[in-house]
Amino acid sequence: MKTAIITGITGQDGSYLAEFLLNKGYFVVGLKRRTSSICTDRIDSFYDHANFKLRYYNLNDSGCFYRLLLEYKPQEIYNLAAQSHVKVSFETPEETVNAVAMGPLRQLEAIRAVDPTIRFYQASSSEMFGVNPDAPYNEESRLMPASPYACAKVFAHNLVNNYRESYGLHASSGILFNHESPRRGETFVTRKITMAAAKIQLGFQDKLYLGNLDAKRDWGFAGDYVEAMWLMLQQETPEDYVISTGETYSVKAFLESVFETARLDIEKHVEIDPSLFRPQEVPYLLGDSSKAKKKLGWKPKIKFKELAAMMYSYDIKRIRELAFEPKGE
Ligand code: NAP
Ligand code: G4F
């Protein structure tokens, strides 16, 4: 039985990847940082699985990572942990860069020392293309990061390449474009919109405040994207891959799609809040994942409209259940 370590297990991608690997028969060690509230909602469905173990780890903690490698002897490591919110990275740049850039450095050093045959996946991001005007972006496109988060991701991305070339590690970066799901963090724009629409529809909220509606993103479904992570580590040769849908839509288009499904009036319920704009914006992201299609045989299954409808229908069902379920005796 193969063993995989996943950092960031409590996040959106960590939970989908763990389910995917458990279904493939892996033993999965999920790493969670200590938080004052337990926060295991996304992993409750497999928390008690016989082949799953939850352990503590923080991206700052090198010694902890060495011990985990020695204890579990994994064949694969997926580094998904990060302070992943771009706007927050302008407010907490040092914490973000320490986790996002230095975390993978510490992990790669541990792999090199403990077992250089371990295969490593790094969660790189389309944010790294930043303000590069020449979309669509592929693996060769110029990186022009526009936030502390993206600068740190570029560092980690280059480092993976450096450790691959210098030490022969099987280390790959997936340059993933935005991917969403009903498990998306509630402060990212898609989930903020679907949750607000559900609450407005059920009478629990009146206004939704948003920032820049003109930004365009290449939005896919997280459940599709974790398969690509796994495929990268099954290749004989480690390489980097762009993972995207090849279609781009504005924040406004996502809002319109959800509000149309919810039969809500944007004019009545949505207001622009200037404090939600970023010091520097990434205006346009569009990916070209031809390489992943050709070499990994990967392609996205769920596209924009279906994704928006899926997220809204999950939120309205959940909020209805939370609000109206019987409270017991
Ligand atoms: P997410 O939902 O924000 O999850 C991030 C995970 O990292 C959470 O489990 C979080 O723990 C953990 N974490 C944060 N700081 C940590 C630290 N110092 N030590 C240990 N764990 C820490 O992010 P996601 O959407 O699943 O994304 C997964 C990865 O892909 C991230 O690296 C992200 O930057 C990258 N990425 C995401 C996208 C996307 O569109 N989703 C696109 C490209 C790249 P808590 O639960 O305690 O906060
Ligand atoms: O949903 P967002 O916060 O995602 P963003 O900044 O694109 O970053 C996400 O995708 C990256 C991959 O490209 C990941 F690396 C990163 O970890 C994260 O998962 O914002 C999307 C767009 C932005 O242009 C933002 O300015 O929506 C705009 N926006 C407008 N109003 C808003 C809001 N974003 C947020 N979070 N909240 C708003 O109220």
C-alpha cells in the first residue's frame, strides 16, 4: 500500500485529494496546523477511515516534518498548505511569505536528507503570471507576480525546479488556475457570492458587498483538479503542468449566473465596497493546459455554468437545513 502525506488537509483541495487517494487504496497522512477551534468540517467524511491518519504540522516546523517522514516513510508528498488568500497577503505579507515560500524549502530539504526517492507535488498558482499581458499562459509564460502571495509562490516554484535539477528529486509543480467547489473558503469571491445569494433568497441577508467585478478568471472545479496532481506524481519524469479550463469569465459573469439561478436582482442586493479592491489587481487569467492534456491525459469535466449552479444549490440546501432543522427536545 502506498503512503501519501498531504499538507493543508483541512483546506478545499486537501479534502478532495484525500478522498481521491483513499479511493485509490492509499494510506493518507493528513497534516493540520493547530487552531483554537477544531475546524475539521471538510474532512469529517473520512476522519475515521482505517487508512487515514490526522497529524499536526505547521509550515514553519522543520523538525516536525523530518519526524513525520521518518515515521510514515511516504512515497508521495502533496504540499497544499498555504496562506492562500491573495488580498490577505497584502495585510500579512511576512506570515504569508514565510509559509508559502519557506514551507516548501523546509520540506524539500527534509526529503533530500531523509529519502530523495519521495515524489513531491507543489501547489503553484496562476497568480504567478500576475500582470503578464500575453495570455493564454502555458508552462513557459513569463511570471510577473502582483502580490506578496504570488511572489512567494514564484520563489517556491523556482525552488522546485532548482531541487529537481540540482538533486534529481522527483518534484513537480502544478500551476493551477482558480478552482472552486462547495468546499471553497467562504472569503473567496465565488463562494462569497453563492453563500450570499442563498442567504438573500432565504431572507437571512439583504446586501452583498463586492470589490472589482471586472477581473477575469479561468475557473474550474477542485474535484477535477486534484486528479491532475496525482497524475503528475505518477509520471516517470517530474515536470511542471498548467491546469486550467481554457475559458475565462469575469467576476460579474459569475455573479450574474448565480443571481439568475437564484432569481435575484443584482441592482437591489449588490453594492461595491472600495475597501475590497487590492493594492494591485491581476486583471485577467486564462490558461492553456494542452501539455497536461497531451502528457497526462487530463481534461476538466465541469465548466463555469455547472460549477456556479453546483455551488449555489449546495449552499441553499445547507443554509436551509441549518436554519430550519428541528432543534431536538
Ligand atoms: P485553502 O482552502 O485555503 O487551504 C489551505 C490549507 O493550508 C488549510 O488546510 C490551512 O489550514 C493550511 N495552512 C495555512 N497556513 C498553514 C501553516 N502555516 N501551516 C500549516 N498549514 C497551513 O486552499 P486551497 O484552495 O485548498 O488551495 C490549496 C493550495 O493550492 C494552496 O497552496 C493554494 O495557495 C494553492 N492554489 C489554490 C488555487 C485555488 O484556486 N484554490 C489555485 C492555485 C493554487 P487552516 O484550515 O487551519 O486554515
Ligand atoms: O476569489 P479570489 O479571492 O481569488 P484569487 O485572488 O484569484 O486567488 C485564488 O486563485 C489563485 C489562483 O489564480 C490562488 F492561487 C489563490 O490561492 C486563490 O485561491 O478573487 C478573485 C477575483 C479577484 O480579482 C478579486 O479582486 O475576485 C475579485 N473580487 C471582487 N470582489 C473579490 C471580491 N475577491 C474576494 N475575495 N472578495 C470580494 O469581495
